[in-house]
Amino acid sequence: MRLLLAALFLFLAVPVQAAPVSSRDIYLIDGDTADVGGDRFRLVGYDTPETYKPQCSYEQALGEEATRRARQLVRDAGTVDFIILPGRGKYGRGLARIILHGNDLGGKAPAKTAVPFAL
């Protein structure tokens, strides 16, 4: 238990980096992956269907819709808060969140697009 508490403390003690970013400086590769300044980030808190190597045409269509909607939301926001989190995700990407007008992008339409896919 002490080890778990110590690990949690260390995780929480690592500062996050947050900065306002113009939506023009963010390229959404898909509904849950962003490129900012040549660095790739896995957007945490939600998952969208795959557009790269999908398992079927239905997954491809849902992934394309999630990507389209995420791009629209970020573009329409103009400026977003881009929060870089500590650690690395699968495939070595950084971890991040995009906040639009005080709301996490993960709580918007890209996550809802994934619902029919999450069986």
C-alpha cells in the first residue's frame, strides 16, 4: 500500500504543461491523435475507431466521421488549451488533452462516434 501511495504521489507531482494553441497549429491525424509542431500526441480520455488499418469498412467509416468531427470542433474553437501530460502512450506518443472553451474534446462528438463501435 505504501508503494502504491508513493507511486501515486510521484505521478501527481510531475507537472503538466498547458498552453493556449491556435487551432491552425494542431493537425488531427485521426479522432484521438494530434500532431503539434511535429510531435505526435495520443489524446487521452476517449478512443475513436481506427482509420489506419481498420478491421472493417464500418470501423473505417466511423473513424473517418470521428476525425472529421474532431477537426471541425478544434477548427471552430480558434484557440484551444493544449495540455501535455506526463508519460508516453502506446507507440511512444506523448499524452495530451485538448480543451475547447473549458470542455475536454473527449467529451464532445468524437467519443460519441465511437460508441456504436465499442461492443
